[in-house]
Amino acid sequence: MKISVIGTGYVGLVTGSCLAEVGNNVLCLDLDAAKIEALNASSITIFEPGLQELVRTNVAAGRLHFTTSVQEAVAFGQIQFIAVGTPPDEDGSADMQYVLAAARSIGLHMVEEKLVVNKSTVPVGTAERVRAAIAEELATRDVQLTWHVASNPEFLKEGAAVEDFMRPDRIVIGTDSDFATDLLRELYVPFQRNHERLVVMDIASAELTKYAANAMLATRISFMNELANLAEKLGADIEQVRRGIGSDQRIGYHFLYAGTGYGGSCFPKDVQALQRTAQQVGVPLRVLEAVEATNNAQKLVLVEKLVARFGENLRGKRFAMWGLAFKPNTDDMRAAPSRAIMERLWALGATVQAYDPVAMDEARRLYGDRADLQLVNSPMDALKGADALLIVTEWKPFKSPDFALMKQLLNQPVVFDGRNLYDPARVRAAGLEYFSVGRADA
Ligand SMILES: NC(=O)c1ccc[n+]([C@@H]2O[C@H](COP(=O)([O-])OP(=O)(O)OC[C@H]3O[C@@H](n4cnc5c(N)ncnc54)[C@H](O)[C@@H]3O)[C@@H](O)[C@H]2O)c1
């Protein structure tokens, strides 16, 4: 099939590359000329395991192309995927300007029957707004055409995006036309060889499904974080509680880790956007209000522990930080707990010495050169002369460190572990003072 993908970020680039990988002919459009120039040289600007290779091989095979020409992209694909950003607006609702601009550009240039598929995460009703925007452009041009709009929300995870797209748990399709259903069913055949993964539903339900999924996952995280804070006070261990409840098949083990809160480009904005949608129709989402408030507080739980240990005035203190990305295997720092933590430490007068396996360029881009942030080349370099270590992202190389060397390098042998990576008894036996989340600190 010939497919156009509008928006070449995490979702658009993964979608385009994976669809090319199974034999489709794909043209990806982005308005960011620098991004397209890099992609035309098979170089990607984000860190995502396996993606660079996928782009390179599919470009070389002549199945994957990139352009900044809207006209070319609209002319190319029978299916037009919209995969542009939907960032939070000032009031927390999803900002629809990029989605609607993409829809307008389709209406402006379309000359034959197309299926427009919305892959961006969008509030219920967006497909209708996309349809109206296209209709308006066609009417202005006085052109009569048949076209279809469908919803196909994306569930990939950054850090495992290619794997998730290639082997999805499910593919949600929201349609109101057999044409759209049939075409999308055919497109996704290669991704469901061993069993049916397509879940076909009406458009509003598909749009809501994406928010419901992210809201549920965020809820599990905040729930566990609140219980962790309680467990600490009660002398219980949240890791044991996690295993105790995760073994119940109705609950399961996923997304039950207590820590420093969720971040990233999706959960925070989607939890907010769903609340705004609900407010607009007069349905309060009290659970989600609490999920968001709990998460905002949890991002600073390590700083609270640190202040309890070192006092409010951190002037002259230097802290090591392991992990900047909002989760492992990505360089994404959008709404990352590391940012809330660093910014609070700076406000209290401290200096941060940080290491992340892939997100340091992103940290440089976000914060530039500043005297209170040193980005260093290894986890152990971060410890040199530091008054304590804060572990913020659970990258694999942090999981089994040399505790004796850590004790030697740190100015004061204190560790605040925001991801509960270690057995407290082992760390303490190595002579380190150890604070974690939801486990007794002494
Ligand atoms: N990142 C994720 O893990 C993830 C997962 C599932 C769903 N989503 C959703 O998918 C959507 C895209 O997310 P993302 O992380 O890929 O965003 P992103 O910010 O990485 O990429 C969006 C891209 O769209 C481009 N763009 C904007 N307007 C355009 C236009 N009119 N024409 C062409 N290009 C345009 C931007 O230049 C940018 O490159 C969002 O709605 C997001 O919520 C994201």
C-alpha cells in the first residue's frame, strides 16, 4: 500500500518505518526541515532502540521516504496517518492546532478518495473536527470527493516503540465505514499473524480508549506511590506488598512500582486532558484529580528525604544524580521527575552532578550551560566529591554497582534510591546510608 504519515516524531517515525518494513511504500512528512534533512541522510534525532537501523534499511530498500512538501505527502498515500503532537494547552486540555492544521492540509490538496487515520492521542470528537476541517477546505475549493476518517490510537511505549508496533497487544480501530475497516484490516495483517489483535469499535470509543489506558496506568502508579508513603510510616515494605498483590491474577505485576512518580510526554498530559474533557461535559473525574496531585507530590519525595537528612539550606552541597530520562531506554525528558528534582535542589542552593546513558544531550538542550549542573561521563564520575547520590531512572547499568567503590567516591556515603533498585541490607552492609521509597529507612 502507499501510505503517508504526517508528523515524524516518536509515533510517526515508528509507524512509518514499521509499515515500510513489512513491504508498504511510505512517505513521511514533517514541517521541521532539519528533522527531514537528517532523516533523508538516514539519521534520526531521537534515541529509540532499533529505530535507526529500521530507517536505514527501509530507506535503502526504497520503501521509506521523507519530505517537507505537504502537497507531495497528500498526493502520495491512499491512507493518510495524522501523527502530529497534541501537547497540553494552557488549561491542560489537548492542543488540537497541529491535528487540525494537518487535516486542513489534506483538505487543501486532496484530489482523490483517501482514508484519513488519526493516530495522535486526541479527545473524543476530534475525528468529527478533522472531518469538518477537511470538508471546509474542499468546499472552499469547490471540490466534491469521497473520503473517510478513522481513529487508530497508538499504544507504543517509548524505549520499546519498534517492538510494541511490530508485536502489539491490540490494534484499536475506530470507524464508521466498511471501507476504512477493510483497508485498515488489510494494512495490519502482517502485525497479527498468530492471533487477531484488531479491536474494531466506534470512533468515540476508540478515542476514549487511548485516554482510558493511560489514565489506568497512571492510576496504578499513583496508587502504589501513596501506599508506599503509608508503608514507610507503618514499618511495612512496599516491595513485599507489590509482590503480594501482583501475584493476584486480577491485579498482575505491571505498573505496580513505587518510585519518584511518572513523567514523559504522555501520562501527565493525557491525565490532564481527560479531566478537561470530563469537566466540559460536567462529569468530575475525582480519581484522576487525585492521581495527578499524588504524582506531582511524589516527584519531590526524594528531595523531602534529602532535606530531612541535610536540612533546608543546601548551599555549597553537591549531589550526584543517576538518570535524567523519564524512564530507561529513551532520551525523552518531557515532564521527567529528574527535572522537578534538579530544579528544587537548585532552588535550595545545591549543585547537581548528573549522568544518564543517553539523555545528556537533551539535558544540555533544556538547561544550557549553568554553573549548578555538571554532566559527567560515567555513573562513578558523578559520585566524586558528592554529598549524596540520588537515583532517579532505573537504567540497567545502575542495577548492580560496586557499593564499596561508591562509598569510597562519595564525599558522604548517602544514597537516595527513587527506584528501589537494591536490597537495603546489602547496601547498608557496604557502609552506605540508604533511603528508598516505601521501605523503612533504618
Ligand atoms: N511518544 C509516545 O510515546 C506516544 C505514544 C502513543 C501516542 N502518542 C501520541 O502521538 C502523538 C504524537 O506524539 P509524538 O511523541 O510522536 O510527538 P512529537 O512531538 O515527537 O512529534 C510530532 C511531530 O509532528 C510534527 N508536526 C506538527 N505539525 C505538523 C504538520 N501540520 N504537518 C507535519 N508535521 C507536523 C512536528 O514537527 C513533530 O516532528 C501525540 O498525540 C501523542 O500523545 C505518543
